[in-house]
Amino acid sequence: MDFTDQIRLVRDLLLTHPEILAQAQQEIKYLLVDEFQDTNSLQAEIVELLVGTGHSISRLMVVGDIKQSIYRFRGAEADLIEDFAARLAARQGKIIPLVQNYRSNAAVIHFVNSFFSELFREESFDYQSLEAAQTEQEQHQHQHQDQEGNIEFLLTGSEGTREVEARMVAERIKQLVLAGKGGLKYGDIVMLFRASTSMHLYQQALQRLAIPYYTASGGGFYHRPEIMDQLNLLRLVEQRYNGVALLGLLNSPYVSLSAESLLWLSEGRELLEEFYDREEFSKHIPDAENLRLLRFRQLILALQKNREYLNIAVIIRIALQNSNYREVLWSLPHAGQRLANLDKLLEKADEFTDKGFNDLHRFLEFIEKLEEALVVEGEAQTQAETSNAVRLMTIHRAKGLEFPVVILPDLDRQFPSSSQGRLAFHKSAGIGLNIRFGEAENAPSSLWQTIRDLDKQEELSELKRVLYVALTRAKQQLILAGSGCNHSKGQTIATANNWMKWFELSLPLDTSESYLDYQGSKINIVREVPLLQEHFAALSFLAENIGLLSEKVALR
């Protein structure tokens, strides 16, 4: 039974047992439903049942914003709040628009209003402009830049890759904090991502400039090299002839076999046969590598023999204790993060065992399902969320939060393609079939095509709302990063396939000027971040003096 089943059973209980419904109505004096834009029709039906008919509508307060409905993948129905409001109004309910924004300054609000009044033009609701409600004291207290610096585009150009963009973003962050206007700190800055799959590139760029960061909703934990090595270890222990797992392990810190040695090892024979059957490995392999190979084979054979008596975490711990794996990690960049990730995996394995499961195959299957379902698992944290560190998180994670400076990178990320299987379902349109007869091409029904078009339209609408949520997290400054290479010519909002093109369709970002005026908003255009020569010169001077000081201490 899943959560939807539970909700449905509650609805059915209230419908089929009027005495239970009457008791619930009597016990509820007032009913407040927050974030109503994230509900579905089944949940809304329960709300209406609990409130009842007649004048009892005065007991109900519903709060929500259709522009912030971003949980369609969980079944949320964005249009529901508008329909529900209309039904409440028909029952003498009162609709109170809340347009005062106490979060963002006037510059951010003006830009948001200008851009989204156009972007939302074809949606089912009328965009109501926000009003900046910050006090003058708040405006002055958090003003980190001049007025024209509140909205900024970091543009890499047509040759720019994600790596180039990540470097520019990191350099801009360093530049802002060094300038220190208004006492700006790293902890005042957040980077928001629509998807976490490329987040690691920005993490690496921050690391290169020694910028502290905290990943509130990290991604790629199970794809980190140190985690993949342990999963390969478990796979080889569970599946003796898993050649892919063996190859990964031989190239990992467990053995650190060179490419040349791997080639000699498998020359003329299967790698698995060579690993398990040969008493002595190739003479072309250096003695040190030969020794590591022999020891690793003994370790694997022992673990395979005793795997039924060992729990999952113990298998990994034995392997770590009988190898130089941790020592090798210590010698690599970001060793602290790598070791913290190892400890996190061991904790997860312990939790799995503590729940009564100690089946190695089942654990590996569980991990694979998490990966297939794209479940986001963050890396182990080495910075506290409250520390002075740049925060990285998904937009969904940031909903309801606010930050002095918001950076929205990866604007060129493609929108997900609309996918419908042989059977397509839509709540209002019904069920459509895409049939294939033998070797013939697909023969989608007109209804199937209609449902696919509806799905694409709803997906596009939600992408607009996700962008709205991202931009309205900013209190004082908004920095948007992308290529800005003007690839949107001939396209429309409906046909564009990324956020960057939406901005290009509204703003003349191809200007050669360093700023532009967009419907009264002064926008900075940054195509190259200065190299911060003074900062690096200071670091060099400091490093030299530390070296001299160390020499003096050594002489003493």
C-alpha cells in the first residue's frame, strides 16, 4: 500500500461512513491548508468533505500560489488551486490576493515582474505583479552592490562548456566576497540547480579556488569513485565471475594496477581466468604490482568463501583493513570528502543490516534501484549547513527558503523530452494507445498523440514555474549563468528547449555593452571575470612568508 492508496482509503471511509465524517466535521473548528498548489484532486476532495456544505465554508482557509506548483511528478495538479478558489467564491468564500513580497528588494521584484508577465502570458492564470515590501532599513542593510548590479548575467559565449561556466561562477563568487560590499560572506550565497547531475562540476570549480561549500542536496554519491569501488567489491564477492567488477577493482586503489599491467595480465586469456587460475602472474608486470595482485586475490577468495557469515559492512571493513585503500585516498585531492563518503556508505550498510536484511544480493539490488529511479543521494557533508560556506542545492530543495545572493547556473540544460509508452493516460483526456503491428512502424492513435501533446504542454508550464521559484529565492542579488550565444532565433517560448533561450527571447543579451536596460531593470552583462590578480598576489606573498617562517622555526 502506497501513500496514494492511503489517501484514497481515507476518502472512501468518509464517503461510506457518514457517522465518521460527521464526527470529524464536529471536531474540526477551523481547517487551514497550506501549500495548496501542491495537492491533487483526491486530497482536495477530502478537504471539501471535512468542511462540509452550507455556511461552514467560513471554517476553511486555503493558502497557495499556482506559480509555485512544482511537484507534478508527485501528482500535484497546478490548476486545482484556481478551480478550488472559484468553487469557494461561489459559496461566498473570500479570495485575498497576496502580492506584497517581503523577501526581495525592488530591483529583483521589478525584473521578476517584467520577465514572468511575458513568460506566463499563455498560462491559464493571470500574472499578478509583486510589490516589494522590504523596509528602507532592510534595503540598505543588505545592499551588496550598486543598483545596476542586482541582476547579472554571466555569459560564456558559444565556445563555453559547463566547465568554463563553472569556473566563471566560482571566480565571480570569489570576486564578490573579496569586495565584501555590505559584509557579503560565502554563507550569503546559494547556487540553485534544476538537476543535480552536473553539480559536481561546480563543486570542483569551488574547490580549485578554495571556496568553502555545502551541498544541501548533492548528487552522484553512488557514482563517486570511492563508492563505486566498494560496490564493485561487493559485486565480485557475490558474483565470482563478474568481470566488469574485477576490472574496476584492479584499476582502483585496492590494487592500483597500471594500464600496461592490465594489458599483459589479460593477454591471450580471459581476465577472470587469469586472475583466479594462474599461480604466478605475468613477468612483464612489476614485482610491486604482482605482490598487490596476489594479496588482493587472497582477500577476494577469503571474502567469497565466508560471505554467508559476514554482514555487508564487515565485508567492506575487512577489505579496507587488509589493503592500503584508505592510505591511497589520503594522498588524493579532497581526501577528507572521499573518506567521509566511505564512512557514509558503511553507515548505510549497517542500517540495512539493522533492519533485518543481510542479503548481499538484495543490498546491491536495492542500490541499483535507487540509481535507476534517479534518487538523489548527497555526499557526506564536511561543512555544517550553518557554516560560512556557499550552499548548493536543487530548486525543489530551496522552495520556501531565501538567500541574499542567488546564482542560477546551467541555464543551457536541455528540457526533458516528453516520453509516453504504448499506453498513455491523462486525467481529462482518457487513455490512448500507440500500437505496433509486427514489423510495421508505430501506429499511435489520435488520442495517444493528444495526450502526449497535453503532457508536453503541462511539462513546459511546470518548467516555467520552477524557474519562477528559483528567481524569487533572491533577497538582494540574482546572477544567471549560461552561454548567451543567441541560439533562440526563429524559436518561441513553446519551442525553445532550455531556460537560456527563454531569456534570449525576452532580453537582448547579444549586446556588446556591459549592461542593458530591460523594461527599467538595469542588468549587468559579464562575459569575463577578472583574474583577481591582487588576491592571488596576496596569497603568493603569504605563502612565501609562511615558507620563510617555517625555515626559521626549523633552524631553531
